[in-house]
Amino acid sequence: PSRPAESVALDLGCGSGGNTRYLREKGYACVVPVDFGATGAEYLADVHRLPFTDSAFDVVISTATIEHFHNPFLAFDEVFRVLKPGGRFIASVSFWEAWHGGSCFHITPGGIRVLCQHAGFDLRDVWVGWGFMPSMAVHALERPGLRGLAYRLQRLYDRWIVRRLGEQEAKRRRFIAAGSFGFCADKPPAAATPH
């Protein structure tokens, strides 16, 4: 995508506005915070029918929202539609995290791949968000005060697995036990909006 100062970013599912503040601090001059009903939104909108013209944004950021979309296929089509050709979609989704506040679909890396392919995105990268131990401490045991300890234990376990079984096996195990995933996908530069 173009440089931040020249880019128009959509903070999709902006919540209280954390991503909006982050993007502005990183130099994005125009950030549009949208949510279905949160306090940080300048616009209230449904992701399944966004009120923006085709190719309006250089970047779409969406943190921990995809699990709340009632139809993720339609939502990805809408994100694809509002992104400029060559634009970037950066998002995260819950997997092992607790079902919370209307979450409908906890999606695997394979599910991310299917959603991106369906919409026409080029999936660039998928990474692990919450590890299994922090996710269990906060969500299953309901002990948020253990989060820091759980992250340290997760790092120790990951290092031990790398030494014992190698980086590839450690990566595989991180992915099967992750609490959430992040991903980055691009709308192809020559893409028309087929939807």
C-alpha cells in the first residue's frame, strides 16, 4: 500500500479506538473508525454491507472481530470491495479463546485461507496470536492475573520444543494450540471488484 500519510485506513470493528489511535500515531492521516455499536466508532455500520464506495481504502485493519461476523464470506467480500487494488487487509481472529459477546465462528488458519481465496485476496502471512497457555489462563481458568506468567511459560515451552524437535515442529505445535491468529492479505494490484 501507499505510505501512511497518503493512505486511507479503515479500522473495522474499532471498539474503543485502540487501532485508530495506533494508526494515527504511525502517520495515517485519514483513519475511519467503524463498528456495529462501539463507543470509539465515528460510523456505525454492518460489515456485511459497508456504506463505502468501491476501492475507497488503502488498508483495512480488524482486530478480534471476524469471529463476530454472522457471515464471514460476505464480510470478506465487502472488505475486498472497499479496498483499493493493491490494498492490504490485516486482521486477527479467535480460535481457542473463549466464546464471548456474540462470537459465532472461531476460525483456523485453513479457514482464513478459504475466506481469502473466496474473496479474491492473496494471503501473504498467517501468525499465531495468543498461545495456548495464555488463552487457557485467561479464558478457561478465568484468571487474567496469570496472563504474564502464562506468556513466560509459553515462551519457555516453545524454546524447549525448538531444541528438542526443531523449529518446524515447534511452529506446527504453536499453530494447533493457538488461542488466536493474525493474518495479512492483499487485494491483487490489477483486481477489479467482482462482487
